[in-house]
Amino acid sequence: MAVMSEVAEVFSRLFDHRPFLKGEIAFFKSEFEEKRGDQEVEQLFRALELTTEIKQAQTSEVERQRADRQRRLEAARVEVAAKLASINAAYDLKEKELRDKFSALDIESAKNVPKTT
């Protein structure tokens, strides 16, 4: 039996890492909690504040750019509408001129046609 207990002890020392892990975990915990205190929490809050400030600044910038883009788009629409109205007016004028010209030609040709009775 003594051999078995010695083998179990050797096995435990070689392959059972629980005591070592408990010591490492306790060290990490003391390092994190006691020595650092709330340093990480404070850094997280600072990071949160910075991201909030950046978000607000970028949001206002995006809104300004959007309003500027809307103004330029509306100006372009007005310009296109004015050009379209100008083109339509020129087209209507040319159409009227051609109608008048062809009406005059029709009247003239009617005068020059000999009447057969």
C-alpha cells in the first residue's frame, strides 16, 4: 500500500496543476484588484466620454454637410427647371415661326395655282 500512495503522490505532483493554478489565480487577482484599483474602470469611462464627444461632433458635421448637399441639390433643380423652361420657350417660338412660314407659303401657293372652271 505504501507504494501505491507514493505513486499517487508522485502522480499528483506531476499531473495535478490545481495548486499551481490556484496560486497564479490568487496572484493575478491581487495584482488586478489591489494594485491597480479602479484604474481600468476610469480608463473605460474616459474612453466612453471621448467616443460620445466624437460621436456628437461628427453627427453635427454630418448634419451640416447634409444640409449643404440639400441646398446644392435644390439649386441644381432650379437651374435645370430654368433651362428646361428656356428650351421649351425656344421650341414653342420656333414652332410658331415655322407654322407662320408654312401658312404664308400655303396662302402664296393657293394664289399661284390657276383656277380651272
